[in-house]
Amino acid sequence: MKKLPLITGLLAAALLSGCSDDEVGDVSLGLFTTKDIKIQTFNDPEVDGVTCHISHVKADLDFADPSDMGISCRQTGPITMPMMDNVDRSINGEVIFRASKSFLFKTLKIRRIYDEKSKTLMYLSYSTKETQGSYKHSLSTVPLYGSEAWTALTAKEQAEQ
């Protein structure tokens, strides 16, 4: 009987952990399952003019969530050269978002990579744990074309030639 308050508290904490300010959608996968598709939104921390939406499955009563996810990123505001100056230009890019998907080391990560040749920001979402012989991942791109940063980068390239 002493364990009942502890179990109740843990269940309440697990259910409440799914609630967040950045959640913009919640789709039930059916009456007889505890799994839902959650849709979260976030702005790129360096490039304010980019908003990403991530969909992923949340299993409220399981110890691990499925690794499947999707991502879509769009330009939703100005993208300026000062913002681009802060973007990691390495081939590996940088992790700009992470969310735990299990108690045992599985994480959903989003990495921003800059494609200098096409002047495009790429956003790769992926799971850090192999599932059924595959690492689940999804890709979205945001071309800089038409932005202030595009104009500045193009002018810089022309000046260097």
C-alpha cells in the first residue's frame, strides 16, 4: 500500500512530461493505444527567420518512444547576414534541438547543416539509436534565396571573383 502514492506520482509525472509550451498538435493513434503523434514547433536559435515543425510518436506508458519522426522547416521571417555569421559552416553542422525518447540513451536530435554551394540551410532530424537495422531520419531544407542573407552572400562571392 505504501507504493501506491509513489506509483501514482510517477504515472502523473510521465503523463505531464508530454505537455510543453512548444506543442502545437496532438493526434491520437486510436482508442486502444497510449501512443499519440505530437507536433512541436521551434525557431532556429541562430536564424530567427526559420521555424521548424517536428512530428514524432509519444508513447505515454512505455519506457521508450518509437524512433520515427518527420520535420518541416520554412522561412517565416527575415534571414540576415548577422544571423548567418553565427551559423556553423562545418560539414557536420551543429545540433540545435534535442529531446529524450527513452530512459536508455535514445535521443531525437535536429542538426543544422549549411550547404554553401546552394546557399541552403538543411535541417536533419534523427534518432541516436538504431531501430530494426536502421537509424530513422528526416530532412528539410530552407533556401536562402530572396533573403537579405542571399543578397549579401552573392555580393561577397562576386567581389571575391
